[in-house]
Amino acid sequence: MPHQPESQDSLRYTDVNGSNNSNNVTVFALQRCGPCRDAKAFLDAHDVAYRYITVDWQLPDTRHAIKQRLEQAHGTRPIYPAIEVNGTLHFGFDAEQWTRLLDLGNGP
């Protein structure tokens, strides 16, 4: 269930607990995005702690700010999901790349 902020201008997100919490991980996803669901399942299977932000659940000003930030980082319209690991954004879901980014070794 999404975190319900006290202020209407705040970010709506879900914090997912996991034993693999050595990285600060945030996922930016869309509600109807197959690769976003695959990415979430991947993180859950590896017991990664992360913050999950569904961009289309945000209030208009917050959604616009997120999209603008992702677009600036990507250089064009962003590819979802986007994962931010320790402050660095990466775009698209690729299990091998995410395994390296998160230092997961060979997986579960």
C-alpha cells in the first residue's frame, strides 16, 4: 500500500523492506508497465530493500517534477522502470545489469 503523505504536495511511495539493504534504492515505475512489474519481482526475489514510486499515482505537480528529473537524466523521454542506486539513475530493467548495480552476485 502506498505511503500516504500528510501534505498533498508530498511524494506517494511504498517502502519495501528487505535484508539486502546495503544500497539506497528507489524505483520509478508506471502502473501499467510489464518491465516495471518484472523489476519489482526481481527486487523482491533478491530481498532488496527499496522505495517504489509509481509515477502515475502522483499528484500533477509531483508527477511533472519526477518526469522532468528523469528526462533530464536520460536526455530524452525516460525508459521505465528507472532505478536510482545510491544517487545514480539507470533506465530500463535488465536483470544482469541490476545484479551488478546492486552487487547481488549470482542471485537467489
